[in-house]
Amino acid sequence: MPSPKDPIKRAEWIKKFSDKLRGKPKSEEHRRKMSEAQLGKIVSEETGRRISEALTGKPLSEEHRRKISETKKGTHPSDESRRKMSESQKQRQINEKKRKTENY
């Protein structure tokens, strides 16, 4: 049955249809397809900031931490990343020296 053309009836139809499917278990194939549909999706800077804030400080389970560790083993930062880290550390040392001299 196609959705109604009237915007009000359409919204009601969509809500009724989504409520009917809510909580229904999804097959592995369906879950894979939903995952693939989201891959490469670019979110706005604001949305990215909100997601980051929501996840910041969230405790990770031991299993999750172990999986992250396994994934990162054997990888090395690129030359660009190394340069950025170096610049960041240099700037941090400069700021620490300034802070120490200002306190005396």
C-alpha cells in the first residue's frame, strides 16, 4: 500500500508503520544492509561535536578495550601525524614554561 499524498495523513501513516515494526528483531542481513547504508555518511561539524560530547567520559568494557588494543597493534602513525604530534608537544612545553615563570 503506497503512502498517502496528504502530508498529515502521511505522517500518521509513517508513525503507525514504524510503531508496528519497532522492537521487531532484525536479521543479520538486514543489520548489515543498515550498516552499509550509514557507511561514508558525512555529519555536520555540530553533529560531530555533539556525538563527541556524548561519548566523552563514557566507560568502556574490558572486552571493548581489548578489541581496540588488538586493532591498534602493529599500526604506526603517518609522517603527517608524527609532525602534528611533535608540534603539539613543542607547544605544550612552551606553555608549561610560561606558566611556571608566571607563577613566580
